Amino acid sequence: MPDADQTVDQSWVPPNRTLLIGGADVEPDGETWEVVNPATEKVIAEVGGASAPQVDAAVTAARTAFPKWAALSGEERSVHIHRFADALERAAHKLLPSIVNEVGTPVALAEYLQVKMAVDEHLRWAAEAAKTDRTLHLGEYDKPVPTMSDVVHDPVGVVAAITGYNYPLNLAVFKFGAALAAGCTVVLFPSPRTPLTTLFLAELIKESGLPDGVMNIVIGGVDVGKQLSSHPGVDRVSFTGSDGVGAQIMAQAAANLTGVTLELGGKSPNIVLPGVDVQKIAVEMHLRWSRNGGQGCAALARLLVHDSVYAEFLEAGASAFDQMIVGDPWDRNTNIGPMIRPDHRASVQSFIDDSVADGGTRLLEVTKPLPEKGYFINPVLLGDLPPDARAVQKEIFGPVAVILPFKDTDDAIRLANDTPFGLAANVWCDDPIEARRVAEQIRAGTVWINGGGAMRPDAPFGGYGRSGVGRELGEWGMREYLEPKHIQWRI
């Protein structure tokens, strides 16, 4: 959040339009496109992407910088990362409007979820994690002769960090924070829908004194992303986005046997077991899955509610929809912003229309008129759908939830696991022992109980099945960027 003496200029967008390659600002030679504010439909910037030679140059710069960066002690890398976090903190009053204007996240939500959490918690944690000595002493082994062994960890090398549009700063920090702490160098590539916040990072990288080439920034379309993920000079690809694109990136990286970390989509269940006071939880549940316009991979938008509290839950949830204000993201009363682009809004609307055409029901919805401009859509809770319906099985990535009743706990667990995804889940239960039993039977990378809490920087994040490969955050995220090496000697 910006300091009290910092004024947030709502119209501000990052002035930098150049790429960052080897510590130098480089004018892009590739295709150009317009960046549109999704809440106003106005063009806020024109940007240019990298050409193929410029992508090669960025990878080369990262590879050139790698030996010196990897040779630094963990304490030295920690100092650099903290200085970078300092620069981000000083620029919070500029990062905030950049994200609000290009993503459409309501400012009251973006202050913490899009800016403060990324810097104060996750990047600072990575800076401290750089200091950890991960050497494992295995001790003696006597076959066929007495030996001793250590396991040490080397940085993987050059990381291509490819981020999604919905959380441009957070997703970048999750990747480059751990990569830099591990001793890797980075080529950062944001979604072309929201490139401005990432481009602004170039100024902060230079301001912080990060050595040239340790972090490089390129932008572009599909061709640039493909070149990065299949580049022979890249040692690890880390991607956040849809499962479909993730599968393509995995195939592209496979040509060079490049390792991948994929944080993909979800269809996360939110289970309400019998005996829960739904009057206390219904509003929280609905306001959580709909935040950021539902454009979140871990949105708990598949509601599984026990028969005994189903009707009461719907009644209690009506007040949540009364509190959903769709509109101007700069209005502090707004809690639902726009979809990122008109094609995405049309995709979200198709889930609603198809569900109703197939016999589904709009059980709860916001019915207030939408703004004349902007890619807005009113939140909806869909019901009366079978478990195999498209809206129940597919990630919608918008302010649309589905609800299914269940008859007993075994039925709830079956429904929760009836999905190709496995990113997150939540269990509401008054009995902590039963809640833990249910949580342990759900196939998901993160399972909250009774709402859980904030995304911890020291805990792993990622999923089963089509929700991805590997983990981000915590020690598990660090290991994605480290190669274990066994050293054995005779004694």
C-alpha cells in the first residue's frame, strides 16, 4: 500500500516502453499492440514486442550474467533482493494505479492483494530464503568401502518466467523471487494483455542496482512465448496460465528436455458439511470466489453444500450478492471489476447462457445495470446442474459459481475429487478432527479449513492433475530452481 504521503495518480501508467536486456533499455523491434483499460475500454498505451533476435539477446544476457550471480553467497544475493524490494516499496504508489488501470482490479483489493502482499511478504521471504544453507550431510556409508556423502544444491541456470494477466506483479514475484534467491538469472515475460506493470519493473531493477543481465524483460505475443519456452539457452520454464497453454509450453520445452514449473487452472471445491452455521459463512464464501472478478486460478467457485443446510445457505447468500458492487475499480466501494477483454467476457457469458439453456438456474445474481463502458459482467450463482455439466467441470475464470447439494460426507469427497483439476479446496466444518479427515482425502495442492488464511510465502502452492507441475513458494518453490548434487568421498 502506498505511504500516507504518497499520492496515487489514477491516470498514471508506466512511462517505460522499452525492453530490458543486459541492464540496458532496448527499443523493441517486434509487433506493436494497444493496451486497453478493461474498465473504460480506452487505450492507455501502445507497446512493442521483442523481435526474435532480441529474445535471443535477452537469453544470452541472462546466461552471461549467470556465473557471477550464482557465485555470490546467499547473503550477498539476499542483500540485492532486499534492495529490489525496497525499490518496489518506494514505487507502490505507481505500481498500484498501473495494476488497477491495466487489470481492472478494484483499488481497495489491489492495495494488499496485488501490491503489498507481493513485496512485503513474498519477495522479502525469498530474500531471506537466499541465505539458507541447504547442504545435507548424509554421513557414513560402508559398501563396498567406507565413504562419506554430502548433497549440495546448484542453481538450475537461466529461467524463463512467463506470467498470467490477472496478477502481474504477484505472479512475477513468485517466480523471480525464488529464482534469484536460488542463484538463477531470469528472462521475465508477462501476458501481452497486462505488460505495463512488468515493463515498469525495468526502472526499479536498475534503481535497485541488481547486476546487469540478472533480470531481463521482454514482451510480445505467442511467438515470443514459444521462442522462450523452446529456447536451448533456457534451463527452466516457469509458467502461470491456463492448462491448455501449459500443455503447449510443456511440449515446447520437451524438445530440449527443459524442466518446467506449471501453475495452471483450477475448479476448486468449497465444501459445507452438516452442522455448519451457514449464516456466518455464506457472505465470506461468495465474496471470496468473486474477488478480482473471479479471475483467479484458486477461486473456490464450485460450492458443495449438504442437503440439510442447502436452502438456508441460498437464503443467507442473497445478502452477499447485495454487497457485490460492479463498476469503476477506482471507486473504493467497488468489489467486482471488469473482465480483462471482450472475448473473455463473452466466454464467461457463454457458460451462463449454456447452463440455463441446458436446464440450469440462476439461483442468485446481481441484477443492477452494468456500466455503459467496460467489459463487466454481473456475478451469478448457477444451480440445478449435473456434476458433468460444462460449468461444473471447466474453469470459468469469471464471477460465476456453481452449487451442488450432497447427501453425506463421502458424497462430498467424491464430488470434490470429480474434476481433472486439483489446485485448491476449502472445507467448512465445526469438528476439527472431521475437517482434517476430509481435507486429507481431497486431491488438491492446498486445502483450507474454515476459510484458512492468506497465501503464506513459506507454504507450497500448486496442484494435482491439470492444475500443474511442481510448486511455487516456500522451500518447495525454491527447489524448483535448484539441482541437487551428490558429493561422495572415501574415508
